[in-house]
Amino acid sequence: MSTTTISTREVEWSKGFFYNNWTLNVNGKDFLLGQDVKWCIRTLGIDIEDFFTMVGANDTTEEGRQKIGEWIVKEFKLTPKVVDKLEPWSLCCQ
């Protein structure tokens, strides 16, 4: 699916006992990020609360998940061309 713009950018999550699992949806393609806390620490090198402060949102609302998704797409420079080449696990921290 190659388009010139990124149309969908949202982090979806499923609640675990002690954590949330994040999946980034970009243009209909899902990327498994893994556990929220581990992803922030291993990928960004920061605590999840610091990440939420930096992004200005958390993952408890749809608007917040959209903002997180937009931030990831922007910071990781996920253009449509890049998205097409990535595997579903390419952004995962597990």
C-alpha cells in the first residue's frame, strides 16, 4: 500500500495485568511495539511518564493514542515508503 501521505497513525493497546501492549497502526498496517514501559525504556531510553509528558498525552484516551501514534510516525520518520518496507515486528522492543 503505497500512498504519498500517512493517513492513519494511532497506538492501540490491550491491557495486561501490569502493563499495556502497544500496536502502532499506520495506513492500515500494524506494528507490534510491545509492552508500553519496555518500549519507552528500550527504544527511547526514558520512563513512560516522561514519554507521556514529552508527547503531551497518555494512552488512556483515543485522542491520546492518536497523539502518541502521530509522535512516533514523526520522530521515526515513517514515510509511506518506509512503512511499506517494514515488517510488523520492526519497531518492537521485545
